[in-house]
Amino acid sequence: MVASAVEAEHGFPPRAQAILLLTVGFGRSDPPKLKPLAIGEWNTVSRWLGEEGVTPESLLGEEADAILGRWTPRPRARGVTRERLIALLGRGMALAILLERWSRGGLWLVTRSEADYPKRLRERLQHRTPPVLFGCGDPTLLNAGGIAVVGSRAADEGALRFTAELGRRAAGQGLPIVSGDARGVDRTAMEAALGAGGRALGVLPGNLLRSASSRRHRGWLVAEQLALVSTFPPETRWRGWQAMDRNKHIYCLADAGVVVTSARGRSGTWAGATETLKNRWVPVWVRRSDNPGNVGLAEIGARWMPDEALDRLTALFDPEDSPESKPSPPPDKPPEPLPDRPPKPEEGAQPGSGEPATLFDAFLRHLAHRTVCAALPLDRIAEELDIQKAQTKDWIRQGVEKGQIERLVRPVRYRVSARGAKAPEGALHDDFLALMAGLADAEGLPAKDIASRLGLRPGQAQVWLRQGVTAGRLRKLGSRYTIPQPRTNRLL
């Protein structure tokens, strides 16, 4: 079989090949309209394989037909048909050609099921963990942690001096730099660390194969000081949304993040920092500056980086172990306002401060946060917010009709019209549970009544109800669901 030949020649095991076939697009060699499984879809299929007592590589063997014959689309993966799985697995020859090319380029890959997969990424992203990472260079850097350094491509001279000093100090203290290898702050931090004999991990949004062979990287890759990694196939071209998507991976592969300089409200640096603050993946620090973006990040939870931290950067990993971390920002000039102030919200219309009154309001708030810098296609919105595609369509259509969501074309993408919404806490499922607490009494409610009262599709309600029961946050009484009552201690 193709799988056996590829393993023998290039060392890519059958399990990795099966996961690649199911979750990675092969570009022009793919049949028209055939899409690889999104992360949420792969999560569902992976769990099903575990329930069946088989592994992904079983789908490459003679028993594949019998296994796939037992598959039926699940609520969270209705688009995953048996025919689609068979078509994805049938791309073995195209995969063999790609693996040969990637192997010649010195690339490696690691899947989520392997022990070498970065532990920090798996623990922090959980259900959003990428199934496959592609890379080159020293793979031990995936689990080395370090300092994430991010900032603007157009940083001023003072910001770049600080960045270079931070990179050199990190190298001197044995800490890797984790960054995006973009022009400006990212590249300055990485090259300063490498030039001082340290190590760096570059998280790329595309073009991995080309970057692996570039003169700028080659010497450090050979010296095992540098690793480049990407969640996108090695020959994928750079796209704006991919750069936005990789921001979370920069933070999640590190132990702390330092924002050198950021525009306020509408930049990739801002979006990555605010997402990290919301999810509390790692501590986020900002360079002392009167730059409006840095001041804005400090206002929503980032900490000012004290000058003394350069002498002991590990103090940034634990804010309680750091010197005074929240001095007043420099008073040279007042912070500038956000570039776009949202209009005053109309009744339940705009996602702003306070608790959402409906799940649609909660959806708007989450969507506003996800699209602060770039509009997203519908499929990606459903994946990012971990909701069913049909439910996403309903809410998108409702938002467009009310003028709360903008629809862009070529390609079709969506974003919330108003800016400056408060970042949501938790996931949409948490908003669902919070709103349900006001509905269900001790006797509970049937699933269809819950769906009707909260304006949900029955399938989406069923998914969230099951999740709530599994997590112990809901209780099922026959066909009814209710919020568990807290236990009280009684004196005996």
C-alpha cells in the first residue's frame, strides 16, 4: 500500500498519514469541492474511532470499509459523510508525492496523538488544538517554552532597541524566543536571540517549505538554534486570516508574552493579546510606553513590564513573583481614543458591556471579538465559536437583516458592524448555561422547550445540553434538564 511505502522511505508512520489525509488540504491536487475535516469535525471523528476501539491508521487497511460502514454523521459533524471520508482517504498517491517533497526539504511533522506534540498547546487550546504541526529545525523547541515577543511591523527605533535587548537577555538566560518571524518586532527579537547564541521558535502562517530553504534561516536551522513551525501545509501561501489564526499558537507555545508595541483596537497584535488575556493562557506584559495600544492593553488586564524583569525574565512566568508590574503609564501625553467608537446600543442590538440578554446577543459579542481585525467566512465562524453550522447561519442571517453584521464579498465573509465591544468571558456554551439557569426550575424542562425559549435550533440545544450533563453543570431527569442545586452541609 502507499502508506507502507511512504513509511519505509520517509519515516512518516501510518497514523500520521491517516490524520494528514483526513485533516489537511493538498491544494490543486484535491478534487473540486472536497474539503478536509475542520478541527471540530476531526475531534468528533477521532472520538468515534476511540469508541469503536480502532485507531486512525486502521482506515488505511483492509478493514477500512467495514469501519466506515458503521459511521453515521453526528450532530457536531453533519457534513462528515461516509463518502467524504472515503474521498479524503483516497488521496494516498497525492500524499506520497507531497511527503517526498517535504522530506527533501528537511521538514517534519507531529500529530496531536504523539508524545512529542507540544504539551502547552494541547493543554491550553483543548478542543481547538491543531491536529497536525509541520516544522523544520530542532523539534525539541516545541516543548521548550520561553518568551513570546510580538509587536508591530512598523515599530519605531526605540521599540526595536528594546526588542533586540530583550532577545539578547533571553539568550543569555537560556530562554527561547517564540515569535511570528514577521518584519519588525518579531524578526528583531528572534534574530537578536539567535545572534547571541540563543534559540528561537518561529510560528509561521504559511510558506514553511520556502522559509526552510531560505538563506536567512538555513544556518540557524542547521545549528539547531532555530525551529520553524506552522499549522498550515508547508506550501500554503500567506493569507491575512492565517496570520491572525497563528497568533494564539505563539502565546500558547510560550510561558509568558511581551507586547512591544501595538496599534489600538484593530491590529493582529492587539487581537492576539486580547484573545490571550480573555483565555488566560499565559501572562501578558506590555513595554512601558505612551503608545495608545500599549496603554489600552494595560487597561484591559495586561501588566506593565518592569525594567528589572530584563535581569530575570523567568519572573514574567508568574506575575506574583515579579517586581511591581503595574506602574502608571508614562504621562507624556494622554491615551488616544479607539479609532472607531461604537454607536449607542439599541435594545439588545449591539454587543457591549453587561451580560447578554439573549444567546443571539452573546453570539454577537463573541463574533465581534473574533472579527476585530479581519472578517471571517461562515465555516470558520462556526469552528471558532464551536457551534453547529446551521445555528451559525441562523444567527448570521438575523444579524445581517438587522444591520448588526456586515457581509463582505469575494470571498464571502462576515464581521460585526459595531466596534469596541467588551471581550466575552468563557465560551458561548457558558452563556447558554447562564441563560438556562433563569429558565429551568427544580423539575426541569424538555430539550425542545429549552431550544424554543432560547431561540436555538434543536440540534444545537441537544449538543449543549449533553455537554452540560457531561461536565456536571446540568442534571438530566428523564427527558428534562435542570441546573443542579448546590449541596448544603447539615449539622448532625
